[in-house]
Amino acid sequence: MRILILTTVFPPEVRSAAQIMFELAETLKNFGHQVVVLTSIPEPVEGEKRTFWQQFIYKHKVSGIDVIGISSLPIHRSNAPAIVRGVGQLVNGLAYFIYGVFLRKFDVSIAYSPPLTLGLVGLFLDKIRGIPHVFNVQDLVPQYAIDLGLLTNKTLIRLVKTIEHFVYRNVQVITVHSQGNKDYLLGEGVPQQKVAIVPNWVDPDIVTPGPKDNEFRSRNNLQGKFVVLFAGVLGFAQDLDTIIESASFLRCAPEIIILIVGEGVEKERLQKKAVSLGLSNVVFHAFVSKEQYPEVVAASNVCLASLHKSLKCPVIPSKILGYMSGARPVITSLSLEGDAPHVINNAGCGICVEPGEPQKLAEAILRLHNDPERCDAYGANGRVHTLQFYSRTECIRKYEQLFEALIQQKNKFPVL
């Protein structure tokens, strides 16, 4: 098969979405398919020289994968108002569509959402070029932004909801990573036979259990500490305030260190907050590469995943699977009605507390700090569960099956 992947982020961009799309592309390539990725132009590395035309179209390879970067507005890196981001995404979508029309014929395309506009690109390429399209919904837009209070303008909400329903109504297949996300789409009127569940995955051969006393600990003066790790984007949705405030309740155990690894629009404010609260037990560290990530997880005793309490969408943060694959116990601070607690409880790999409750989060951390045997059991359970249900190869095989079924006959595919 010739497969076109549409995504606004791709390595060398360091984001979870970029890693998911890279692993999808790489695995499909390893399965023997021809894969082309249409994405935004990456920022140049130090000392790199580009021609004038490479400022607009930048063709290159990433691990042998053909990647076409096109000039687009860096909306995903900005902290612009919702209306500006929305207009920017429409402009970017138009750029993707114009370039996509002139690409060689593909057998199938898949787009990562958000943004919704890539779904528009995929369905229009199907209407004009006859390329069946799979729309991979990771975050439920605009509901995600509405829950967080980032999108409040009623006119803009109506516009985005109109685009959302248009995309859902016209694409052949929508994939989601959990049952809760599927239930949301069914509630929006999407026919059940159009929605397939394909879980996000982790590569258990890359994120493996490792010794806690490793070089990362040595480099960062963490020897002898009980390290509680949060690794990921530091944005509005992640509710790092609750994690930082929980450190105030952990002063009784000075060996406990909360380690926050990542970058994002909230980082500077959060650093100032930790200083203002006098929290010497909160340590910030820059984003690490995917090669370094397994070592960071291995250096931890417990790992955290948090989301703002206003966020009701059934999100399963991808970091949870990385923690589980690394055999580390997980504590979540997010909606107990979502899908993530279901994963944690099924796997028996951690503790789930209500979001926005720093004292309860601190109590959960202390509980595991005082019970190393439970920590080990939770970690082992998580590793086994990821091997059984979230293997990268097996999950991506499901995408391959969907693609093959779409090519053979549109709108008739196995519900996974």
C-alpha cells in the first residue's frame, strides 16, 4: 500500500503526537508499505543551511521515511487566543490540501486530530482524488477546549462544532483510542459502524524496566531520593498546579522529590510558583529526547499523570503507557469517570485520585513511598498489561487491517 500520513508535528519535533505518528509511519514501513508523511517544516538545527525554496517545501527523510515539510503557521507552538489559533489552523489546512492534491496517488490516507482541519484535508482528497481516509481522533475538539475554558466564544464554538460534525459525517473511518471516546462520538450522532477503537501503544522493546540508580540520577543529584516523575507537555490541560501544590504536603518526607520533565507554555509560571511556595522538593528538567526517555522513567520510583478537573473528555494520556512499560507504578490525578482510571484499575498498576486535590495526591504518593513492595507489584503489573494489550506492533496491525478493508470496499471495515 501507498499510505499518506497527515500530521502537523513529526520528529525532530519533540511532542507525544510527533512520536505517535513517527512510530506509525516507521512500523507501516517495516511492514513493507510505502509511507509518505505530509507535515510542517521542522525548525532548522544549529548550523543547518537551507535554500530559498526549502523555506516553503522541505523534503527529507526521517529514519528512512519520506517526509514532506510544508510552510505553515506554528500554531501548535503558540499561546495565541482561540480565534487566532482557529484561523491559523484553517490557513494551514488549506496549505496541506493544495500540496496534497498534487502528490502522487495514494491508496489510503490517515490524519491526526487535532487539528480538525486535517480531517477536512483527508476527506476532500478522497472526494477529488479518490483516496480513502482514516481520521484518527486523539483529542475531542472542540469539547476539549470548551472544558478547559480556552474556547468560550459562542459563535466560534458553533463554527468549530459545524466543522467537527461535517468531518465526522463525511470521512469513511474514525479511529479513537478508547471506549469513552467512541461513546462521545456516538453521542454526537456518528454511526457506530464508522468508529473503530485502536489503542495508542508503547514499544516495550524501547521503554524497558531498568535500574533506578542510573546515570540520569547521578547527573541530577537524585541519589537516595524517592523520585516522583511527571514527564510531558507543561500546558493548561495538564494541571501541574495540583502536582506542585501537593509538594507542600510532602515536606514531612524530604527524601521525596517531584521531578517535572518537559517544556510548555506553563513552565515559567509553574517555576515561579514553586519558588514562591518555597518548595525545594520540586525540580524542573528540560525535555529529553526519545532515546533518553526510558532512562528517565527508570530513574523514577513513581510516575504521575494529571489533567485539569474541568476536562471531562475520556482522555488516556500517552505518558501512562510509557510509565507502565517501564514497570513503574502510576498515580493519576484526573477524572475518575474517564478511561485512564479504567486502564489503571484493570492493570492493577497504580492509584487514581480525584483531580484538583493536592492533599489527596500527596497522600497517594506517601502511601507508595511507605510501601515499596506495593510499588514493585504495581510496576510489574503495568509491564505485563502493556505487553498484552498495548504492544506497538499489534496495535498498528489494526490500522493495517482497516486500510486494507477500506481499499477493498469503502465503508465496510472490521470494528476493532
